[in-house]
Amino acid sequence: MSSIVSIPWYATVFRGDRFELALAEIAPIALRYGATEYAVYRFQDDRYKFQQMAAFDDKDDFEQYWYGEEFSTWRADYTGWHQVPVVYAWTTRTTSGSLEANGSALT
């Protein structure tokens, strides 16, 4: 069963829109490191708050992504664009579901 890593981000003042674009640069790179899916969510009640998520089968793959050259360079490029510390959470997906476009449930 895949595990989900959740990375909370909080953009600094007046950088919310630009930080959203910056996260759109780095999030898909997770697929190169073995992620099976990724997503970035922006909170509606606090437009500076973001949640980046990715599914990995192996935590070592995530750590290669997190500490790899692309993410390290990205963090250096966007230093000051988000609050620190950034502490990710590693979770196990225990159940999930979705609907197809026609409204029928996927199993």
C-alpha cells in the first residue's frame, strides 16, 4: 500500500500567488523519484497556506526527492518565500475512494 507524504507550506506576505507557481515547478519532479501521484492544495480561507502531497511506495524514494539536487536548488532559490521550519509528515493510506466522471464509484 502506498504512503502519502504531506508537506505544509506557508508563503510569506505578498508571495502567495508566486509561491503557488513555484510549487507547480517542484511538485511534478516527485514522479521522477518514484511517486505515483502528487497534488498541491491551496487553502481558500488562508491564501498563503499550501499543502503539497505525494504518494510513494518507499520512503527512501521520497528522501531522494526531498534531499535531491532539484529540491535542494528549489529551496535555495525560494528561500524567504515561505516560513520555516517545513516539517513533512509521512502517512500510510488506509482507505481511499473516488468517482468516475459519470458519477459511478471506482473500486
